[in-house]
Amino acid sequence: MTVVKVFVNYKESIVNPEAEAIKQALGRLGYDDIVDLKMGKSFELTFANQLSHAEIENEVNEICNRMLANFNMENYRYEISDSEAIQ
């Protein structure tokens, strides 16, 4: 089986109010050396072995563009690995 980890984050030009609130709270707790904080979503997709690497990449890109990421506000990246290598 092949496991794909997808990471979705806001684009640089988009302000993430939740991340900004966390960054400010960390500053109030004394962690004032933090100058930026990013947060996002992550997904783990498991594919059957019957698909080629290229087919998996095509499918992941389609899934991300259609459902997991809002292309107006978010970017995504992913990592593909054999499930045997993860264990």
C-alpha cells in the first residue's frame, strides 16, 4: 500500500486569524521569540498497490484541487511513501 500525507496551509498573502491568536497567546506566556506561526490541515490517504506512482500523484492533485484545498486561499504539498517503509 502507498500512504500519501497531504499538508494544506494558507497562502502567504492570507491572514490566518486562529494562528495569529495562538502566536499572540504564546507571546503573553513569555514565548516572545516566536515571530511567525503557521497552522493548517493534514490528511493521510492510503492507496492500494494497484496504482502507479504517476496515477497516485494525478489522483492526489485532483483530490486536493477539488476538495481538500481552497485554491483561492490555500496551498498544498504532499509526501508519498510505501506503507511498509513507514512502520
